[in-house]
Amino acid sequence: MASLIARIRELVTAHAHHSLDLAENPDVMAQQVLRDLSEDIQAAQRALVTALGAEKSLARSRAQFLAEGADWERKAEQLLRAGNDDLARGALERAVAARRRAEEQEAPLETAQRSVSHLREQVEQLKREWESARARAAQINANQAAATALGVASQGGDHYSRAMDRAQRLDQLSRKAARFESEVEAATELLNEQTRFDRAAAQADQAAAVDTAFAALQQRVAASPASA
């Protein structure tokens, strides 16, 4: 009976060790790390697309405000030449406001451009790391196949250690990729803060800017011959 129990215990222990060896298969683990890293790259690319969208939106908004300001200034000049000073001043006020809003977009736009550049560099670096990781995973597979062919599976501890070192490096890259979205959120908050600050500053000197622009327009109109 004691001998039978001992044999059963040995059988269970052997089966447990075999299952553990399968679970810790370096090639399987390396492939999973590659899949995880691939998902991180996709997430980083989505973050880059979002940042690019924000940059393009800011650039388009700035261009629209500049065009709007130029259009209102042309209308102000026409009204002033026609003798409608009040209407000319109102049009000029809108021109100044539009240009001011265009200026408000400049700092956020620069921030968005820097964020896009930074994200693009990180995505490219992460892609290069993924290619390197894939080569290392292929090497793990080759090492494991060679060990099996040579009948030295019992010495696979060294291969496992190297695989875990690589997996740790890939995990560091995964954490780096996870920071991308946080950086995009931080950039968005910075854009909002900058916009609020610029809007407050614009309100403070809006009237002075309109007066200066109106005086300059009057001088320009007075110095130029009346249009037919």
C-alpha cells in the first residue's frame, strides 16, 4: 500500500511539473508578448490619429478666422468710403475680433503640432522595437526547437531565463505605449487652459485694438483717392 501511494504521489508530481513546463513555454509566452505589444502599437496609432485630427481642426479654425477678419475689414473700408462711419466701425470691430480669435489658435496649434511630432516619433520607435522583438521571439522559437531536437529539454531553464528577460523588456515598451494617451489628454488640457487665458486677455484690450485699427483705417481712407 505504501509503495502504491508513493507511486501515485510521484505520478501526480510529474504531471504537475509537466503542466507547469507547458504553461511556461518561452515560445508561447513570447508570442503572447508580441500580440500584446501589437495591441499597444495600435492604441498608440489611434492616439496619433486623434492628435492629428486636433491639429488639423485648430489649423482650419485659425484659417477661417483670418479669412473672416480680412472679409470684415474689406467691408469696413467700403462702408467708411460710403460715409457710414458707425457701420464701418462695427464691421471693423468684427474684423479685430476675428483676428484676435485667430491669434488665440496659434499657441494651441503649436502645442498640438509638437504633440503630433512627439507621438509620431514614439510610434515609429515602438514599431522598430516590435520588429526587434519579433526577431527575438523567432530566436526563442529556434532555440526551443534546437533543444528539443538535441534532447536537452531538461536544460531549458537558460532559454526560459532569456525569454523572461526579453518579456520584461517588452513589458517596459508596453508601459511606454500606455503613456501615449495620457500625454494626449495632458496636451488637450493645456490647449483648453491656453484658450481660456487668451480669451481673457483678448477681452481686456479689444476696445483699444478696435480704436487703433479704426484710426489707421481712417488715415488710409483719407490718404487714398475715393473709389469710383
